[in-house]
Amino acid sequence: MEVASHTGFMLQTMLFMVNHPWNNCLYRAIHNVPNTNIDKGSRCYGIYGCFSFDYPWVSERRPLVYPRSPEELGVRFSVYNKHAQNSPKYVDLDDPDGIPQLGIESEGMLYVIAHDHIAAGGEPWVHRLVRALLLNDTSGTASVLTIDWRRTSPLGNLQHVSDSRLVGAITAHMIHMIYTETGIPNLDKVHLLGHSLGAHLCGYVGYYLQKDFGLRLGRITGMDPVVEMFADTDPIVRLDNSDAKFVDVIHTHAIWYQSIGHVDFYPTGGHPHLGCDESTHTTQLGLRCNYMSSPELYLNAIQRRCSSVAIGCQSLERFLAGDCFECNEDGHYCIDFGPNAWNSYRGLIENGVMTVPGQVRAFMITADHSPYCRSHFKVTLHISNDVESRILGPEIGTLAVELVGKHWERSGSMDLSQKPLHFEPGQNYSAVVAGTDVEIPKRVLLFWQYNENRRLSMKSWRVRKMPRIYVEYIVVQSLEHRSRQKFCPPNREPVTAVNEDYTRDRMNEFREEYCK
């Protein structure tokens, strides 16, 4: 460990000297290198403290280097608010007296955005998020700070991961300076939003605010925290729910199922598909497929284009099967996705629904185009067990439903399964699906596509008849509206298979009044 530290320092020194012309003052070259304490495996950076590089910070899985100095990092904080929406002001860390000139109001929300190491503070998504947060602030008192900390390094990700710790400490000092100079009573209204490596950076901000100043952040939202060199590490190393009073995390990568926040959201189970084209792996916005999914989802929620609710469940499979659809029963907590997540979580505690605050793994279904949020429905079909249904026997095929609202709003067709199912008389079949919100549905259209290769004791008379299946009733439950309705076919008619000549809206229609 000691040898590796000396070697790393020597390499950094050689690189430093190569990149500085000899006509530079030797004094300047020496003093641009931060104070070191190699023997103790740490390096110190003035007021920002010393950074240990012993376990758990460094291991065989995390062969890191020392952070670059604050001068090399050149971190810049831009401030946006109603006074500076398009032309930001900048925080001068050496000038506390200049803080009041930034227009930060003590009673307003203070948002801090941290981009990933491969992005920059000027990224389009950062500006869109800044604008959305300010537009969503009805009081007009909010301010948004962006952390621009991107400086390339020949050591790549190893360097950026190490740098994020120091940037977190610098940001913590910046927030403390704002806290001191503006008279903010506490940090409850300070909300950090970080993407990828920026999510862990936000965790470091929360850690250093507690460690150095005894202050605790209100909220951190982690958007797809980077997994490499962070998975299965000590909580001090990564974003963790101890870093703020409320930590919510959005996972769209499906490769990190470790719960690290108070609420971990898994849109579509964590499987990315927001406008993704498998051939190009880009989104409709020209962004890399999957990489920008979580910021897009959060932006959508801020803009209130629709509302999304996620529900706690043990696994994606159980969620899709409808095993966790009863809100706030058996630990299946319903939590709003987006800006209202903390209020939603806090409400569960205050109302006694969640008696012991804990971690929630919450699932939701998203669309592949904007608006990405969808309304969730649990659809249960009961196959009739009457004489005609038993004579017909089991069938194989796929079923889809479409809900129609009071004002003819349509949910869109929603498949109950991706593969053909075996439908037995007298059995129930349930699935969770998602579509456009229709509020309280008035009609259900059921579409059945039979399997042409069915081989279930078929007799010649069955082949000649149009394929059909006897569905006695359909129960539709809405997660967002907490409703439950029962729909039946007219005169107990069977559901006939889809073909090119029949009108969907007229046939296979189920209504509540048909159940009477």
C-alpha cells in the first residue's frame, strides 16, 4: 500500500512537470501541488480537510488515485433564479460578502444539480432541468445552483471518481457559506439532484455537511448512480440514505438492485427503453439510449405532464403479476414519483401507514415516448366455468384490453402478456398494465388473438367455428385513482378472435351495467 502511494505520487509529479514549461517559476510549480501525508495514506487540501486512501475508500476493486487540487479542478457554481434566469451569477468561494448579491432567498427552495463526469454544467439537460425547477416554483423564491466540475484527465474514470470526493467537500463548504450569509434556518429546503457519478458526489456533499458543520441536507435525488467502483461498498463510499433526511434514487439500468435510498424507484423494472432504437442505441432526443433516461423521467414529472405513482414490491415479477397492487397494505407502499416523493413518503409516516420508517423498492411502468409516465391498472379476467365454456375447453392465445373513459378518452391497447397463455375454464388471470389515464373507465374493450398452432384436443367442428373464449367478467383496478370496477359482456356472449373484418369497438365490449 505504501509503495503504491509513492509510485502514484511520482507519476503525478512527472506528469505535472512535463505539462509545465520550464520557464514557469519553480515556486509556483511547487505550491500548486497540495500538501501530502503519504505515510498515512491521505492527502490534505487546506480548509477542505484530509482525504484518506485506506480501506474502504481504496481496495482491489477501487484502485483510485488522489484527487486533483482545487485549483486543477476549477469547480464553478452557477446561480439561477428569477433575477438571473438566462444569465447566471457565479459563487466566489473567496468572497462570502458577495453571497447576498446572488439573489438567493432564505425562505425559498435551493436546488443544486451535479452532472456526470462525462457531461458538463452547460449540458442541455441541465439547463432544461434548471428552467423546469424555476417554472415549477409558484412562490418565485427558488434558486438553482449548477456544479460544473468537468476537467478531463489522462487517468480517466479513476481520477474522476477520486475528484468527486473533493468536489463534494467543496460544494459542502459552498452550501455552508450560503447558509451562514443568507440566514437560512436549516437545510430542509436544500435539494440536491445528481446524475450518474454526480449522484455519489451529492452523497459526499451530505456527508461533509454533517461531518464538518453538523448540518443535514433536506433531500438528495440520485439519478442512475454509477455502479462501477460503488456497488456493494461501504455506505460512506457511495450515496446512502444517511446523507440527507430523504434520499430517493431512480434506477433505469437494471444492474444495481441494491437499495441505497429511502425510496428506490425502478421505472419499468429498471429496464431502459425511453425512445430507444436497438439499432442506434439513442433516444428520440439524440441522447445515448438509457444514459439519460432518469433525468428525462424526472423532468417529465416536474413539468406535470402526467402523474406517476410507484408501488413497493419485492420484485418486478411480483409487481407485474399484480401481487403488490393494494396500496399501503402488507408493506406495498404507494409513493409519488418526482418532486412530491418526499411529501408522499413523509405522509405514510405521519398517517401511521408506515410505522417504522424503512427502505422501499418501488416499481412503475413507463412509456417509450414522452410523456413517459403512465397510469397503472391491474386487470383480472375470470374465464367462465359454465357448460358452454367447459365444452369449448381450454384455449391458447394472447389478450389485450383498452379502457374507455367518460369522455371517450382511450388508454391505448395494453397487452396482458407478451406470450400466448393457456386459458382454462373457471380460472382467474391477472396482470398489471399501464396506459394513458382515463380517470374512471366506463367501458373495457377486450381483444383476443388466438394461437393458430393450438393443439388442445381440437375437433373438426371447433376448427370451422370462429375461435372464441368465454370471459365471465373483468375486474379493473386503478393504482392512481384507487378504484375497483367489474365489467361484464352483453348477454354472457363469448369473446371472439381478432380478424381483419370486425369492428373492435362494437364487439368484445364489457360494461358495468352488463353485470346486473
